[in-house]
Amino acid sequence: MHAAGMLISSSARLNRRTRFCRQGIIPTGRGTQLHRALPTSTQHTTITMKSLSPALASLANVFKIPMSMAPVRPSISRACHETLNRQTQQPGPVTAALQSAPFSTTSAMAARKGKGPVVDKRITLIRYFLHHPLTPRPLRFSRNRYLRHWTIHRAWQLFRAQQRRKHELEMMRQYQSMQDACEELRTGAGDGGKLFRVSMNKKGIFTDMFPIEYARMQTDSPPSEGWNYDWKRPGQK
Amino acid sequence: MAHCELASKPLLQCLRKTYSRGVAGVQLQTRAFQSTASVREAEAETPSQPFHKAPDPSLVTSPRLERRLLRQGTAPIGSRRRRAALQDSENIPFEQLPYQCFQEARKILLADREEKLKEIETMRQRLARQEALSVEEAGGAKAKKSRVTAMQLHLERLKVLADINDPLVKRKFEDNQGDMSKPIYRFLADRKWREYRRKILVQRITQMKVIPDVLPHCDPVVETKLHFGKRQVQAGEFVEAKLSTSAPKLDLQMFEGGQKLVTIAVVDPDVPNVEKDNFDYKTHFLAVNVPISATSTKVDLAQLLEDSQVVFPWLPPVAQMGSPYHRLSLFIMEQKDSQPLDFAAVKAKETSRDTTLLRTLQSRYHLKAIGAHLFRTQWDDTTLEVMKEIGFDGANVELRRKRVEPLPYKRRNPSSFR
């Protein structure tokens, strides 16, 4: 019973992954759809372009210029689908259970005698896309250029730090001048601090319009406990 | 004309136009960032010979000249395309390269540096004023001392901060051309050392238990490198007995300014003692009053002065056959207030290599461990030769582990099984 449950969960995981791929970042067949909308003359040019060079083709791919017959980089979803469905055999319940262990990247049964080396599908996919000729090369800088980049980066960080510091000092100055004003009101007004006490009274603030409890930080998601139906305004019975 | 020259021609032409317009006026006013000389100045000399006679490895492009250079033993520098581009370009110093964002960034950094220099100046004045105060005025010796120390620390920090954003400083440091008498390069070197090599060292001396065995505690602040002959020995490496017959050379890199007097000791905590069934200590080397500083780093243990520094000269380490490996731990100990120890007194007091414990020395002379290193030695093919050379008694002895009779319940086949 337990093993069967594990099997189901593992297959569900697989499904989720493929579903994610299907909604993936690169939509399937973008090139073909765009191509269909184009007039015939453009088609002709693209076909001649295709025969030019793979470098042009990759440039076209980067700048999203539609090329029907060009070697479009295969979409992630299709490659994922193929690789993931290329299972030699359905794993037994024990293997499935072991594979669903949260921190293992290889299956424990891989060490068994008689079976070939089991390569993780994810590694296959990463390697496929990393070494695909249309994958853009990694960003490399020459030494001087890297130093220039570093200089600019440092200057930007310094500038940000200076701005932050200025802002902090400004806030501090404002706070202190406010505090000084309050102190002056308390001691220098000559009414024994009555005016100060009255002005510091918080009565009626945030109770006349809407309660302060309603004010909360703007968040992306609703609160975890949802709506509190039992809440009453503090003054009410 | 080679391929690459053709290819780089239009690029060069357009670059040359930009340079001739923009840079000439900038030359003088943008020098200010660095007080040290510009990188490219050395190349300004005019060649007396024609180029094909003495080709420059950083400029040569034709394959024939390249081959000739290679035959002479100097490889051309960079790619051929790069060399071709360099041939026709003016040597614009890095800080004057006409990139707008870069120049704007440099303006910000320069302004910040000016500010830091001003801060350093005011801090120096404040420090001088504080030091000139008498103890009563400053409110006690302790308060004065703490204030002065804090100010000095802040001053050092400011000195580093003034230069840390300079790309030329970074480049020089990466090329290992940094001047260690300047605080910024010491800071960078220290940071680099602490990132990896110090961690390795600390791991080795703690995992091999040198730390509790020889000394109770050590926080290395001096980078130590050990060479036997030309070979550098990593911390904890096994060294052949033959190699370690002569005293090693040390490279002690300090990361603080000023000079220090240190005591250097090499201790072996693994000398087997058969009678006691235990291990003894042996001091293989001891020298006092060795001056080190951030710029003079080399210490040759064989070259130290016999009459004022070396208490015990180098004794080649050997491990008897069958004994477990010996850890030869080297400690750099700072003498208190960098005051020289009285050599004659030390020499008179420490007479035997076997009874001198490093812990005792540490407490007796108020030493503080600031650096450590470690190598190991074990029985190998050359040990016997070395033993004969130094007159080691017990060269023909092989040590064996005593057979320990297993406890009855741990025996493989006790009588109760039958």
C-alpha cells in the first residue's frame, strides 16, 4: 500500500515537471507560427538567409527574426518531453520510493551489478542545452574590459552608499529638529508643558475613520490566516 | 598583409580618429589618481634596430618573425589580431581610455579619494593632538591609550579605503607587483591569504593536532612558506629525509607595518620513547631575535647568526623504522614589544634539545605565536643514510607495535564459542 502510494506520488511529480515545461519560458513553435503570418516574399528571403551561415541564423534567432527552415533552437518542452519519456523501464516500487528521497540525486539501485551507469535525466538536459550550438557563449571580458567593468561597478556602489548616507543623515536631521521643537514646546512655552501634553494626546487618531489594525504592509499574497471574522472594533461591544 | 591586419584596419582607423581628438588634452589632468608611475612608460624608448632584426614579442604579426622569435625562445604575447591592433594604436594609459561611463566612474572615485585624503589629514592632526595631551588632561592613562589606539586603527582603515577603488592598484596586485610597504597592498594580500591558504594551514595544524600537542593556541597572522632547497613544502607534506638534511628557507610575509623580532622554533612532538611507552618532544631548531617586516620576508635558517641568533642549529629530522610519522611543527613567535631577548642568557638556560618545551619557552620569554607551519617525515629509503651522517644512535633498530592481547569477549574464537 505504502509503496504504491510512493509510486503515485513520483509519477505525479513527473507530470508536474512536464506541465511546467509545457508552459515554459520559450513557447513551442514560435517560429512556425510567426512564419505562417508572413507574406511570401519574406519567406523567400528567409530561406536564402538560411543557406548563408549558422552564425547569421543564430543572430536571427537572438533578434527574433522569423526563419522557417532555419535551425531554430529546439524548444525546452519538446526536448524535456522526449528525454523524460525515454525511460527504459518503469521503475519498480522500491526504486520509485528511493528516488523520491528528497536529497538524493542518484538512485540507490544504480550501484547494483549488471546495470549500466544510470545518468540523471536532468543532467542530460542541462548538458544538451549548455552545449547546443545555438546557446549563446558565456560572457567573457578581456582584462582591461574587466577592470573597466570593475571600476564602474565600484563607482556605482560608492555612489549608492553616498546616497544612502545622505538620506540617513537627512532623516536624522529631520527627526532631531522635530524633537527639538517638541522640547521647546514642553519647556519654553511657559504654560508648564500643557500645550505639549495636549498635542501629544493620541486620542481620536486612527479611530475616527478606519482602525489602525487595517493598515498592513502591501504583500504579494493574502495573509495565511485569511479573514478574521471575530474581530471587533476595540471600542465596540 | 596578414588576415588579421586586414580585419582590424577599419576598426583601427575609427579608433585613431577618436583618440587624436579626445585624448591629448586629457593627458595631463587625469594623472592624479596614482602617485606611482604609469604602466606604459617603459615602452617609450626608441628602438635602435629595425623591427625585423629585433622583433618585439608584443607587436610581431608576420608568421616568419613569430617563428624566429619562438626559435629564440620568446613566445609572442597575445593573439596575432591583438598584436596587429597594438602595432598601430597609440599606447593610451588605462585610466585615460575614452569610454564615457568609465570616465564618469573615475570622476566619482577620484572625488571620493580626495575626500578620504582630507579625512586622513584631519585624523592625523587629531591623533597628534591626542598624543600630545598629558595623562591628566586625557582623563587617565587607560582612556588615553584606548582613544589613541582607536584613532590609529581608524587611520589605517582610511589609508586602505583611499586606495581600494583604484583599478591600477587592483591590476598591480593581481600581477604581484604590489609594494608591500603600502597599507593597501598589505590589506589586499592579507585578504587573499585569509580566503584560502590560511584556512588550509589552520586546518592542517588542527587536524594533525599540532595545536594542542605543541602549543595550546595559535592564531596565524603571518603567512609562512617553507622551502627545502628549491622545493616548496605545503603544510603537512611528507618530506624525504635526504631533502631535509639542510636547514629550510622561510618566507615570512607580515601584513602589518613596522618591524618585528621573532623567535623561530621547530619542534618534533613525536619522538618515540620505548621505556615510557610514550612520545617525547625534541627541538630541532631554535633561533631568537630574527627581524622580519612586510618587505623583508626571506629568512634562511642556515644563514642566521651563530653568535647572536641561533640557540639550537638545524638538526635533520629522521624517523626510525616502524615509528609513526613525525610532525615537524614550525612556530613563529613574536617577542614581547619587539624587544630583543638576551641571547647569552637564553643560550645558557636552554641547553638540551630534549628538555626544551615550547610551552615553557612561551611562558618564560613572553612569546606569542603569530605563525605556524608543519611538515612530516617518516622512514624512507634515504633515512638510513641521513642517520649515519648525523650519528643517530638506533639506526639499526626497527620499532614494532606491542601485540595487545584482545580482551576475551573481543577474541575471534574464544573457548566459549566451542
